[in-house]
Amino acid sequence: MSALDYVRADLRGYDGYLSARKQNSGGQVLLNANESPVAQAFDTLALNRYPEPQPQRLREAMAAYYGTAAEQLLVTRGSDEAIDLLIRAACVPGQGRVAIQSPTFGMYAVCARLHAAEVIDIPLLSDGKQFSWNVQGMIEQTLANGATVLFLCSPANPTGQSLPLAQMQGLLQALKGRCLVVIDEAYGEYSTQPSALSLLAQYENLAVLKTLSKAHALAGARVGGVIADPALIAVLKACQAPYPIAKPSAETALQALSPQALAATRSAVDLCLEQRQRLHNALLALQDVLHVYPSDANFLLVRFRNPEQQHAHLLKNGIVVRAMAQYPALHDCLRITVGSAEENNALLTHLAEQA
Ligand SMILES: Cc1ncc(COP(=O)(O)O)c(C=O)c1O
């Protein structure tokens, strides 16, 4: 099998838009892209020029950080863009099927809908104390429904658990030749589970999503990436907008990958894990809290006796958490991002007022 077997037949070998920068790179007198010859007086990044379609230095730095080759990685506008590109590449418009496991990150279903693809939901299992994947059910239903792409979020948003590597491998093996498996590791840095990246060499049906928005503290820069077989990456690149990564974002992302910034990121993650444990314990001690789900990410999913009152009371006090009422399985839950120690103190104080 080749990675191209997971791609729509009409996109195999498709080159996408031939931008000015793609057609000819280099040169000193640039009269090929209808840009302004003069930059703004305040501009230090030559923003009068279009950026590289894939900023090469950033692509190489991200690939080095994730331990892959540059041609296995596509830099995207957050992992949100990668989700959209993967659905476009794997699903024939109006016919494709996308497998998800609810409750899960909403963008898989949103992008599927925008592409007129049907969502095949294989819900997570719950024993009331934690969520887990129905791996056998996922295999059977993906195959029975002919889904061509499956999204699995690990660590899972909003439920917090991770899928052990051995089970991931079982899923990839069973769907080899039939379905592209996308493992979304947006919260991977907060987890002790190994990354799915170690399985890339064995499974051409695997794509891994990464982002600089969470642990790397660059949500505002909109930089993420998808890592997969180079043939699949080439197709995704052809589906991308001509100049997706703005120069200021590329420059900022490069700084976040410097050794110094990476050391600071590791410290920030350690601090977050300490706060996560402290918040978990403190929430459990509150009268109104029924359950705190175990979490491998930078948030806690919490069941309350009175979730709506708590949500409203927090809002009144300027504290914004995420209501989960749109997911029937989480109707009494709030998802709470682990903040700074001060932010967590404020949260706990106001939650206690309502108990
Ligand atoms: C699981 C998951 N995947 C992807 C994203 C998108 O992140 P971004 O587009 O900022 O990389 C999010 C954002 O919250 C997320 O929770």
C-alpha cells in the first residue's frame, strides 16, 4: 500500500495553485507577484513580499523538534487547518465518511459537514469514572461504513484520557489499506503516554497532528503541523492556500523552538501538571463537585450537581470556563483549563461560594 491510496483519486498527482513564489523562487528584482516594491516604514520583516508557501526554516525546525524528516511535515495554520485539509484529501465531496468518537473535539464534525461528508460516530465508553475507546467497535464500524478517515484525539478533548500505544497500533493495523487514521496530539506535551509518531515508519495510514497553540503558548500565532508519509504531505500541500503561514507567525514560531524557549516550555508544562493535581484535589473537596475525570491534558472535566448555576456564577465574576451541555454524555460537566496558581485560586473561591 502507498499513502496515496488513502487520498481521493482525483487529487493524486494534483499540484494545486501555481503561485508566483512556487513558479520561480530567488531573484533580486521581483516583478512577478504584483507586490508593492516598498515596505511600510515600520516593517522589519519585508511584509511587502508574500511569504514562502512553506517557511523552510520553520518546517525544518518543527521536523527536528518532532524527530521527523522535513518532507514528512506540513506547517499549517493551527491544527484546525490540518483537520480540514485531511478531510478534503481523504473524502470525495458529498460522499466521504469521517469516523469520530463522541464526545470529542468539535472541528472534526464541523470540517466533515463543510465538505458534505457523513460523520460516523463510535461513542466513547464510560464507566461513570472515566472514558475509554471502544477500539473493536471503532474497527468494525469504520470498516462497515466505509469511512476513509478516522480522527482520534489523544489526549482526548474534552474527556482527558490517552490511548495506549499498543491499542493505537491495533487500530492502525486493522485499518491498514482501508482508512487513514489521524491521531490528534494537541495536548501531547501534558501526557506521559508516548507519541504516535513512533508508529509512522510502520503505518502509511497514520497522520499525526501537532500544534504550537497549547504547551508552546502560541495560540495567537496559529501554527501547527501534520506529520505523515511524504506522499500524503505533498497532496495536503497542494490543497493548502497559496501562502498560508504569515511571516510574523513563522518568525514567532521559530523563536518558540529555540533551546531556551523549549526549556521554558518544559518548565511551564511542569508547573501546569502541578497545578492540575492541586486543582483536581481541591475540586474534589467541594460540595457541589460530583466527579473530576482523570486528565492527561491541561484541563479538567468536572461533573457538578449544579453546573448551570456554577457556570453563571463564575461568569458573573469574570471567570470563563467551558460549558459542556451540548454533549449529552457531559450534560452536567464543565471543562476547566488549568490556569496560573492565582487564576485557579480565584476559580476555587467562586466555586466554593455556590456550594
Ligand atoms: C484536540 C484539539 N485539536 C486541535 C485543536 C486546534 O488547535 P489549533 O488550531 O490552535 O492548533 C484544538 C483546539 O482547542 C484541540 O483541542
